[in-house]
Amino acid sequence: MADVGSFLHLARPPGTGPAANQTTYPLNVVIQPQALFSILDHSLRRNVDQDRVIGTLLGVRTEDGTEVEIRNAFAVPHTEILNEQVEVEMEYQKNMLSLHLKANPREVLVGWYATSSELNQFSALIQNHYASPGDGTYPHPAVHLTVSTQPGQDIEARTYISAPVGVTSERIADSSCFMPVPYEIKYGDAEKSGLELISGAKDREDRTTGMVTDIESLERAIEEVLGMLERVSDYVSSVLDEERPPSTVLGQFLLNALALAPKVDPADIERDFNNHIQDILVVSYLANTIRTQIDLSNRLATAALITGTGDGLGGAGGGGGGGEGGGQRGGRDGRRGGGRGGGHQREPRE
């Protein structure tokens, strides 16, 4: 148990409580970075007199429960009094769990976390609550995640499942046998970019970092690829020179990685790249031409509309220019613009 990578798998003893029917085989736990960030943020905001904080873990699991992915976490208020009494806001936990499940219907309750590596009787009580039927993870085991947040030390995480231990049902309620299970932290390309951006501020005094442009990001990615290729080349050269012992596993991995690269002539790659650039330039030119034509058409239409409105106003004024009285009536009715003041006699009607 002293080594980080060693685990001891224990077969649970037969129990008499409802949790005795749970599966206790080892799990494969996958932790997403956003869940760890939520736990660390909760630890930073804890009260001064609190040694640890706890919360609920949400995620997804396979149908048989052998693999669990922790995707989210939220804090649960609790109080521990001199290692004699623990109080957990269960009503708050139920309400928050209901809200989270409404926002993320695919996620389920998978367990709980604590910001301390210590396992005590309070841990067993909380573990049995999260693994209980009804509001717990039953029939699947609850995953307990411990994250050490000691200042100045590396962050260490461990995952456990439990088995009930006790002669009577009363002893089973406050006793558990915690068994470590393997875990791994996974993140995608988008999360990797965010983590690299955050880690860039660790060496600065003000703990700030600026956003990088797409060109800078591409440049960094190319530099990283060149660095990895250089390390691989140095390793292969040292193995060929018998300076380092060869590794069959590493050689097979490198062979599989190189087999994924397409075997294309560099001249063909350059020609295809130039053709692609030309296609992009043609599309950009056509888009700008269409945009200019649309803008010009809108301007011509606006000018024609303004010119047509001016002619109509001039015709109305000219119709009423024959006299004072006739001018007023001509402005009101264009058809009668040459009225009495215009000098034209109207024929009498029969």
C-alpha cells in the first residue's frame, strides 16, 4: 500500500445489510479535469477551521459498472466536531443532485470526494450513505475520491470502493473496508489547450497569462512535434549505437505510429498544398466579388428610389403654379393641378 501504483484487492466478507449485494470488483475510474478543478476550488474556499471538505461526484458508468467516468462535482456543506460527530446537509445534497441531473440527464450519481487522504469512521458513514439504496448508487459501489490539497505539495488523488464490514447490521452502518482501485485522468484536445494556457502562468509572479492567437498556437504545436521527433530520433540513434538498451514495446509503438503516416512523395504534398491554397484564394475572390456586387446593387437601388421621389414632388409643385388659389388646390390633388388659376376653362357638364 506504500507504493502509489500498488493495490490490494480484497474479497468482501458476507454481510447482512442491504449493501451486502453490491458488486465490489475492481473498477477503472476516469477523472475529467473539470471535476478536479471544482474540487480544488471548493478546497480553496473552505473555512479556516475546516480540515477537509466533501462533495458529490457525477458522471457516467458502463452497464456492468466496471468503468466509471467522473465528469462533474459539487460541494456539500458538512461539519466535523472533534472526531466525535459529523453533520452533512443531506437535504442540500438531494436538491443539488436533482438540479444537476435535470441539467445533465446523461449523468448519474457515482460517489463522493474529500480533500484529505485520511480514511476514518466518518468516511465510512458518508460512504455507506452514498452507497445506500434509494438515493445512493446501489446496486453499484460508490466511488470515493480523495484529493490531497496540502500547500506546497503535489496534488495526489486516490480512488476507492468499499465493502461492508461488521458482525451486525448496526456495525455495518458505520464500518467499511476501503479498497483502492486504479484511476486515470483524461482530457481532450480543447481541454489540453486550456490546461497548457493555465500552466503558462505558474512561473510568473502575477499568475496571469495572455491569450494566444491561432498562428501562435499553430507555431507552438509545430515546435512540440519537432521536439518529440528530435527525442525519438535521439533514442533510436542511441539504441543503434548500443548506448541504450532496446525496448520491444517502445519499438512496436513507434512502428505503429509511423505506419499511420501516409507514404506520399514530398513533391506531391507540395503540389496538393499549392492547389489547396489556390482554391482558397479563388473562393475568397469570388466571395469578395459577390459582396461588392450586392453592395453596388443596394446603392443603385437606393439612388433610384431617391431620384424617383424627387420627380414626383416636382410634378406636384408644377401643377399648382398657375395661381394662388389654384396652386393650393393643385398641391392637394395632382389631377386638378391646372385648375381655376391655370387659365384653362372647364367645360360645363350637362
